[in-house]
Amino acid sequence: MAYSFEELKGKKVAELREIAKGLDHEAVKGHTQMNKDHLLQALCTALGIEAHAHQEVVGIDKRAVKARIQELKGERSRALEARDAEALRRVRRRIRRLKRTLRRAAV
């Protein structure tokens, strides 16, 4: 049976150990002694599942926003080199706003 990270995370330790019992993989050796966090990591390795959940961004172009943040980071380093406090403040504020936009759009 195929599992997702969220499904595994929602299960109890006993259920995770039962799943690990059916697997023959080096990562789940000693599954009876593992706590939930270690067992989750081992199961994700054994099943080939990504061990973290990705968030979907809705309503904006995430790539474009991240590209803009990278451009602004270049501007930030130039402002630091020039010791221009006002430009540095403006650039940091823009970066902060773009990051906030990304977090708000995450579902």
C-alpha cells in the first residue's frame, strides 16, 4: 500500500511499527525500539517518500516572487558594500514584504 508523509504522520506509533514489520529494509531495522520521529524518518527512507510536507502556493507566481527576492538580495549586498543605510532599509523591507506574501499565499 502506498502511503504519504501526512498519512504516516497521523498514525500512532504502534501502527507505524506494524507497517515497518512488513518491510525488509535496512532503514527499519530495530523498529521496535524507535520512537515516532525516528520511525517516521526510517519509514520514509524505506518507502521512498519525501520526509516533509510541501506547501502549495495559490494565487501568485512563486517562482517569479523568489526570483525577485534573489534580485533584491543582490541589491542588498551592493547596498551593504556601499554603506548606504537608506537603500539597505528599503531593500530589506521589500524582501520582507515578498516573503510575507509567499507565506500568506501558502495553503
